[in-house]
Amino acid sequence: MTDPYIYSNGVLRNKFDIDDYEKLNQAEADIGFAKLMDIDSVEVTYFDEDLIKRVHKHIFEDIFDWAGEYRTVPLIKYEAVLPRYTVPYSEPKSISKDLKKRLNDLNKIAWQDKSVEEISYLFSRKLALLWKVHPFRDGNTRTILSFAFIYAKEHGFQFDIQDFINELNRTYRENGKIAKINIRDMFVLASLPDEYYPEIKPLARVFEKAISKCQTKEEPKKK
């Protein structure tokens, strides 16, 4: 199937007509960072798929014409942390149905009286399954992180999103092997089916640190 989202060299079509992969990545990073810092400006009514669309549009509307619109093509992405394997993302025709299912699972959870550790682990797994739908042609990790930030704040366990921004880049050793995985890698590992033993701890650790940081800031000073 022809991918209408890319130029002939594989670079994503964009409003700047940038046809160089590295230059587009830099433009996305520069614009996306500012939009992430302004994510509170997104109007929230319900924690549903419309909110996810609005979040994606908010972050990417200056870059892509299709910001906020579900992809129309299948996705295959071979992951650095899963050699020769792609996460089985939702088929285009199933995106809306799968998102609703994952959002319904998330919205049914009672977060009260759970410890930060419990919240971090459960939230990581539920978000990873939501991320696995991959509703957009690009920008899914940043969109789900931003949605998570809004959701957590509303449900009483706000986290410092800067902790996640600090983890956006993967680092390598001199021999080319991964020295430190990035947030996308963490979502990949946490989204695996139960029979493949999902690794949720790396993502949960970042959430636990980011949530704890905000709780510490909110503690009243002792007299």
C-alpha cells in the first residue's frame, strides 16, 4: 500500500516541505517542546478519544496537515529493543474501537487510596496498552504522555512532565549497542502481551519519580 504521509525518500510530508529526516526531527522537537509545555491549554471535557485527537492536534498542527486525524494506513515499526519485531498496532479500521476499549479500562479505575508505587505500575500498563493502538501516523508517544499528564492531574496524582521530556532520547555505547532506552522503548516493553512477559518497571519507575516529585512540592512546610 502506498503511504500518502511520506515523500518519496520516506520523510513525513510536512507544512515546511522539509525533506530531510534530521531537519524534520529537529523542527518537531523544537515546536513540540513548546507545545508540551503548554498542554494545559487543551480544553478537557471527557477523557475520551476526542481529547486524544485534540492533544495530538495541539502538539502537531503547526507541522502536519493531518494533526488530530487518525492514520489511514497500517503501521510497522521494527523496534530497537525488540530485534526484528514490530508492536502489533491497531489496524486503521479498528483504531476508534480499540481506543474506546482502552480508555474505558482506564476510566474505570479507582485511584484513591493507592500508593504511588501502585499507581505508577498500573498507570504505566494501562497507558502502554492505550499507546499500542498508535492512532496517528506519527507523534503517538508525545500525545499519550500529554494525555497522561492531563489525566493524572485531574485524578489526583499529578506528575512532573519534565522527567519524561528528559527521557525522550536514546543513548548508545561506542559499539552501537543501546546504553539507555528512551520513553518510546519503555512504552514498547510495557505494551507487550501477557504471554511475552511485558516489562513495565522502567516506565513505572519514571512515573513514580515524577509523581513523587510533585507530591513533595505540595507538602506544607513544617513550622
